[in-house]
Amino acid sequence: MDNKLFARIGAGAFVAVALTMSLLQLREEPAEPLPEIVTIWEPDGDPLPGQLRACSAMGELALSAPECRAAWAEKRRRFLGRSDKAGAPQSDKGF
């Protein structure tokens, strides 16, 4: 048989399958979109976020303010998950 005939049969089969799949897709009911879940974080009496905002608004003056330095240290401690004892330097007197 001729190669052109096989190509035409293959192309016709491809078009038939594509049309069938398109028609089946159009018959289905559209899926309802999932509701959007919005999580709002509200601080529960923690003054640290307010202190950090105030220090951010101070600009370069915050670098020399001890309150800002303490707030940043607390933020680092919370972020890194360290306890108060983990940040203390250890002495080498035991050796």
C-alpha cells in the first residue's frame, strides 16, 4: 500500500479522536471553584510587632536605640527558635 494512504488514515483517526474528546469535555458540568480561604493573623497582646513597626519608621535612629536593639534580638530569638540559654556563650573552664 501507499505511504500517503497510511498518513491520511492516521490523520483522519487523529482528528476523529480529537473531536470525540472535545465533545466529551464540553458535555461535562464545570467544576465549582473552591472557596478562597483567607487567614488573618491578629496579634494577641504581643507588643513586639508594634515595636518593630515603630523601629522601622525611625529609620537610622533605630540603630542606636536600645529598645529597637532589644526588639530585633527578640525577633531573631523567636525566628531561630533559640532558648535564652542557647544564646549564652559557654565557658571552656571544664576542660
